Amino acid sequence: THADARPGHTHDYDERTTVSERPSGGLMVRLVLGIIGAAGMIIGPFLAWVGDTAGTSIEFRVFFSTEAQGDASFAVSAGFTLLILGVIALVGLAFRSGWLTSLAAGLGVLAAVLFAITAYRAGGGLGDLEIGYWIAAIGGILALIASMFGAGQRATAIRSRPANRL
């Protein structure tokens, strides 16, 4: 009870009180955007990025050098990097804080920006980038947006039935 409260005023709950919790809307938005974004980061590298060359065939060095070739093996490709970041972003959705999804998606967006800068420096433009690149880049952005929605907040409703007073 409070010192200045009316008599009988209390915050103790008895068996007539029910507490119900439901997930907040942010959790659903986070899951939907996160799954779509991570899927884009996973699928995009297998599609064409420049011309007919898939992201999984472009050397990792494309992020920082215009001398990168389009005949890289899968494990050392730019697409493999985004694919791994997409898987990490997807796994990060399991954690309440969203920090892992945020980190992976942020690095994915950075990789997409670096690729676009290298394409521009090599004499191309954004018009030369193909659908696979755009799917991976937009996927990274969606996953990053998803990481901003919290999963920890819950809406709580407390309902109390009036006591029978005689």
C-alpha cells in the first residue's frame, strides 16, 4: 500500500487476477523482414551480378580492387561472402537482441556498396549491375531494418475481477 492511499488500496493480486501476455507486433515484422532479407543475401549470389557472371564466380578482391577476375572458385568468391553473411543474419534472428543480425546485415550492405564502388571505378555504372547483385543488396538492407525491431517487448494486460464484498 501507499502512504497516501485510501484504505484498502493495494497492488497485491489474488486468485481473481489474470495476467496475459502476447508477443508484440515488432517481433512479427522482425521475423518477416529478417527471413526475406537473409533469403535475398543467400539466393542473390547465385544469380548474375555483372553480365552473365554470378556473384559466386567473382573474386573476393572485387570489394577493394578493380583487378579482380570473374573466374574465382566458390569458396573465395564475393558471392560466398554474402551467402555466409546471409546465413549468419538468419541465425541471428533467434537471439532477442538482434545484434548478430545487425552485424551480418551491416557487413552485407557494406560489401554491396564496396562492390558497386569497384564496378564504378572499373568504368561501369549502376546500370551494369544485374538482378543477383540487387537481390543480395536489398536483402542486406531488409535484414538490417529487421534487426532494428525488438523481440523483447511484450504487451501485458492485467485484469482483475471485483471482489465480493459483504
